[in-house]
Amino acid sequence: MRSIWYFIREAFTGFKNNFATVLGAIVTIYLSLLVIGIFATATMVIDQLVGSVESQVAISVFVRDDASEDDIWTMQSFIRTLPGVGEVTFMTKEEALERFKENSKPEIIEAIGENPLPASIEVAMLDPQEIETVATTIMSHQLYMQIIDEPENPSQSIRYGKEVVERLFSLTRVIRFVSLGLVALLIFVALIFINNTIRLAIFARRKEISIMRLVGASNGFIRGPFLMEGTFQALIGSGLAIATINFGIDNLATSVQLNIPWLMLNFAIIPMNLVYTLLLGIGLVIGFFGSGWAMRRYLKV
């Protein structure tokens, strides 16, 4: 315990005597972790936006006007049993027309005349990746041909935007892969950059280390204050990065809610604690082990 207090006291003494070097290391850790944190947060925001877009993917099965209610109910019950399917609802012709009116101009509504829209079975997906499999399974059911509005052209009675869905999933896979790759690359670059900064800080105090060795101090005794100092630098740099990102997220969330309310983005469900834990962990690894690694050459016999 006495050794730990000695290391802490010496670490603070090192802070005071080598303020410029220590400040440079803290600023380097802070800026590096800030960039990593921003990209990690951006990756989570992008992933949430992608997930929101994917969640809008749905299947519509258009039903003819004289279809049997029992057949429609049986088809709905069957669809609910399929993997990846969420809510299954029936939309009447009148409800379809009301939804159309909400998204159309008045002159278009006036030109419609009698309601031309069919009723439909609306299928929301729990797993959007299963949408094509679910659509194919629905079309293969024995009741499908009996209830659809265009039995002479069955593929026109089910809509899920096959081409759009395929492009969407391809794009979202690329976005997720690129985002994670950038974060991993930034972490690697930051580790190298910060480690070099710590090595320069240790190099500037090589004479101090040499003197301690000449008076017979053990490697552990010499290394202790530097490891503690590196840990404190990492804690300060990580804390500043976390505080900056937290402040930015709070302001960004407020700005998005006020200026872009239609954007399907909920900052409350973004796991920022995971980002903060990541930054703190990276900082401590860099500060503690980076200091120990940088001192190796000066502790060789």
C-alpha cells in the first residue's frame, strides 16, 4: 500500500515537473479518443437509421372484392406462423382510400371517382432480411390464387418492392461494413500515435530513469510512477473525450428534434455507455501498457 501511495505521489510530482510533456500526452489521448468516439457514435447512429429504413419494409397482398372472409382469415393465420413475420393486418378498400388521400393532392383525389383500390393483407416484418422468403411462401399457399385481385397475373397481387429491397439490403450491408472498418482503423492508428507520444515523453525523462537505476532502484520501483502517470493521463484524456461527446450528443439530439422531427432517430436508445466504456478502456490500455512498453529499452540491463 505504501508503494502505491509513493507511485501516486511521484506521478503527481512528474505532472508538475514535466507539465508540457504531460499536457501533450493528455491532449493526444483526448483528441485520438474523441475522433474514435465520434466515429463510433456515428456508426451507431447510421446503424439505427439503417434499421429504421429496414423496418419500413413490408408486404402487401391485394385481395379481390368478393374473396371469402374465411379464406382471408385462414391466409392471415398462415402468414402469422412464418419466421420473421411481425404484425399481420387486413386493410379494407375504404381504409386504403383514406390512406391514399392522406398522401395525395386534392386534384388527384377528385379525379378518382369510385374507389378503385383493393383491400389488402398488410404484413410487417420482424426480420426484413426474410421478406423475399416470406413473399415466396405466401404465393405458394393454396389459397393465394383464390383471394388475390389478379389471379391471371399472380405476381402483381403481392408487392414488397423486390428490386428496391435487394438494393437497400446491399447498401445497408456496405454502410455497416465500412463504418465498422473505419472505427477499427481509427483505433489502430490512435494506438500507434498515442504510444509514440508516450515514448517521446519517456525519452525526455531518460536521464531521470538512468539516475534511479544508478542508485540501485529496481525496475518495478522505477516503472511504478511512470505507469501511474500514464494511467492518470489516460483517465484525464478519456474523461475529456467522454464529456465532449456527451455534450455534443445532448445538443445534437435537441437540434434534430427541433429541426428534423421527421428523421427516424432516437438518441435515447443509442448505447452511449458502450461508447464511453470503449473509450475509457482504450485510454487505460494505452496509458498503462503504453508507458510500460515505452520504458522497456531504458530498463534493460
